[in-house]
Amino acid sequence: MGKLTPMLRQFQKIKENYDDAILFFRLGDFYEMFFEDALEASEILDITLTSRDGGKNQKVPMCGVPYHAAETYIIKLIKAGKKVAICEQIEDHYETPSLLKREVVKVITPGTVVDPQMLDAGSNNYIVSLVYDNDKIGLSYADVSTGRLKTTEFEISQGETFTNEIYRLDPAEFIVCNNFIKLSIWGELKEQFPKVLVNEADSNIGNYKRHEQLILEHFHLHSLKAFGCQHLTAGLKAAGELIKYLKSNQKANLSHFTKIAPYNTGEYMILDPKTKDHLELSCKSQKKTLLKILDKACTAMGARFLKDMIGQPLMNIDKINQRLDAVEEMKNNLFLRKKLSSH
């Protein structure tokens, strides 16, 4: 291919840093896609594939979507398991008659969506990070829309418990360490989640201090003892990889992530998808379930919380009683219920 036009060279230069994403390149009132991005996006979005003069009498594939309607098309790409890099004009064309400067302002992926229009109000949208370290599996997950961040770890012998936890989380996206991909358990998960976006992380995760420092800097802490998770070495490595990925993609400081919560799957009953379905607790079908009967939540966050509670029956008697006491307090306090429901 001969020498391209300045604008297409700019597209290619930006695309080099986002080669795993479809680049939405802002041109006036449209987001345009070129080359392989255009071929792939036009098929997924069912839009017309055209071409543009690339210079030296050559044509390059092109397709585009209106800026004001971009959200609809982004949703389709996200549901197809694609990343979308949003590249905006950062100069006014009235002030700069030559080629405008452009840069990627955010990367939208299935696990980092925050727009309510792109999310199922009743379900969490989890991105899960997995690390294999010293015969332990580190797991950390986040819901970027709410700022929820949790971490835990499993012995390699706890394969069934680990996979059931992944089924419960039902991830929209994975971040997976290279050496974890070599485990047979990952092959089994991939069969169950064939369409979920997978990002491979560097296998050089041995430096725990690097991950610890990244987490401390994010939360402005001197020690992880404040969160009670300092003993979860593999779990914190997974959390470190997750925070690093989110910072890179969100182009923001993630200030709504205010804590990292350790948890232990032994505190609640593990229910696999078939069990939940047979007990009619919750499922993606339209049949009546316990969740659908009980869900009178006024907010999406409340609906998601209820779904989590039904899917994670507590096994610790003290925590069960604490929850029952809280329910009793709410039941007997009409003023408190009205006050909470008014916010």
C-alpha cells in the first residue's frame, strides 16, 4: 500500500496503541472506522461498508455511525464481546485549519460499561481478574458502575469451589494471567464462557510488592491491614492487575473505588447454576422464580443486592442472625422505611 493521506496515517498511529479494540475515530458529526475495523464493525452492526480515498489512487474500507446515535452501535459491539476505543477531536477546527489533534479518551469493554442504558439494571456487570501463584488461584472482581471491588483466593485443589464462584459471578470480561491460561481449569471455563472477552496479563506477576504498591497508591494507604486482606497474596496480585487494567482503560482516577473487600466463599453456600435453576431461585429465563417474586426493589442497586443475597445463602449463624435482626428492625420501623424509600 502506498503512502496514505495524513488523516489515515493519524488513524493508524492511534490504532497501534489499541490494536485489540475497534477504533471510533471522530470526524465531525460521525465516528468513522477504517481498514480491518471497518470490515469487522460493518458486519456486526449491519451497516454499509464503503471506501475512502487513501491517497495515491487507493481506496481503504470505511464505515461510520452518527455521533449522536453512537451509543446504540457501541452496545451492539460490546454485546458481541468487542472493545471500543473512543477517539475524539481535541482541537476546534475553527482554530486549527490543518489536521486536528485526536486522542482516545476512553475504552469501553464488556466489563467496564458504566452507562445505565448499556446495563441490565437487575444484574451486576462483573470484570474478573485471575492469577495463579504458588499453587493458589487469586480472584478479584469489580463492578465498575458501582465501585465494588472484592478479592479472595483458592487452593488449586479447590477447583470445583472456584468454578462455582465464577458461575455465580457470571463475568462480562476476564483478565487472565498467562500462566493461569495453561491450567486445565481455564480450558473448562472457556467452554462455559465462549463469548466472554478475555485479556491476557503479563505472566511476570511474581513481584508482590509491585501489586501491593499499586493498590496502596490507589487507596492512599500505608498498609493493607486497614482492609484486612494483607494475607491474600494471590488475591491481591489479581486485584493489582485489575486496578491496572481499569486505570488504563477508563482514563480516570477511579475515585469511586474506595475500598477492597476480602471475602471467603466458605461463609456462604455454593450453588451451581443447575441447582439455582432446579430450586427456581433465579435464572435468565422468563419463568417465575423466588427472585422475581421477592424483587420489589426501588433501585437497580437494591435489585442487584437482593439477587446476590439469594444466590449466596449465608452459613454463619451469627451473620444470619444479624441479617434477621436488620430485617426485623426495618419491618417494625415504618418511619425508617419511608425515609429510606424517599431517597
